[in-house]
Amino acid sequence: MKRLSCTTLILAMLLALSACGKKPETPAAATSAQNTAAAVTAAPDDAGAGNSGGADAGSTKEAKAPVIPGVLYALNLKDGEKPVVRGVTLSGNRAGTGEENSVNQKPISDSDIRFIYELNEWIYVIPDTDKTSGLWVYIVPHREDPEDFTESFISALSEDTPKTGLEKPEDENWEWGALYVHPDYWSAGDYDLVFVDGLKPVARVYLKLYSENELTVKSDSELEKMMADAKKAAE
């Protein structure tokens, strides 16, 4: 009996030691451990995917430069081609005076072009170009992306779109053509004056059009300041 008791005691002690060496996990603890392991395993992949996506976004889409009003931009110009329109002078018949150095007496330029007009104001166009005929100008709501100006874009314009053909006059100081934006069809806002050769857009100037009589009360210096402020805001 005594020997059996000792043997039983030894076996009990061995079982106790075995139980101390491995503690059973509760269901909650097991689940937590599995989640942590999964998160650690997934973290490198997620981080790598995030970094890759950011790099791709930055490398595949370049930021376009802002379009500045009163600046002539060539359109659809291929490598090695010269611009069809090198410069232009625009003037009006309502706002500003006709005095020397006024907004209506600016020389032909590609960066200092009058670009503020009223609705219903005639806009007179004198381009610097080797073409003597065949060019047209359209006024369309402003678009920031130059790739929007395609032949299909021009062919889809409505009949109400302001436009006129350009013909070189005998007097080089006389306009090649004139057009205006009718207030019955269009509202004050941002527009583009687009030069078109056939149906191909070749240049544009970003215009700002105001409501009737909004500019006629302003002096040339006030109009110049308005344009300077608008250019600065667009840069």
C-alpha cells in the first residue's frame, strides 16, 4: 500500500508539471493571436502597395501649367512646326479709349493682349501670321486642357457660337475680322478665343467677359489693373 501511494504521488506530480508547461488558450486569446499574425503578415504588402500607388500617380500624370489670360498659346503644334499665329492684338469698341498706349492700342504681342471685354462688345482681331486668308476665330467657354481643342471639338460647335473669318486687309492697321458674344445666348464668364485653320485649332487666348456696361465706366488704367490682377491670380 505504501509503495502504491508513492507511485501514485509521483505520477500526480508528473502530471502537474506537464500542465504547468503548457497553458490552454482561451478562444479570445487564440483569435487575438491569429489577427495579430495576419496583420503583421499583411502589413508589408499593404505598405508596398500604398507606396507603389503613390509613385505611379506622380509619375504617370504631370501637372499642367496654368493658362494665363491675355497670353497666346499655340495648339496642336508638332515637333519642328512653327506656330501658325505668332502674336495678335485685340481691341474693343465699348470699354477703354482709343488713345495711344490705351488698352485698345496695344501692339501685336504673344503675352500682352487685351483680354477683358463686355458681352455685346465687338472684339477686333489683327493676327501676326503668314496666312492671308482661311483662318477663323471662335469664342467658346474656357477649357483648361489644351488637348480638348481638336477638329471634332470645332465641328461639334453650335450655330450660336460666335465666330468670324479672318482676311488680311490692304491697310495693315485695320482689323482682319471682328466678332462679339451675344448676351441673349451667353453669360459673363471665362472664354477662349480660338484660332482655327480649316477645322484645326492652332492657337488660343484666354478671355474674361463681363456683363454689359460693367467695364465702360472704367478708365484705361483701371482696366489695365484689372488685367494685371487677373494674370497674377491665374499664375
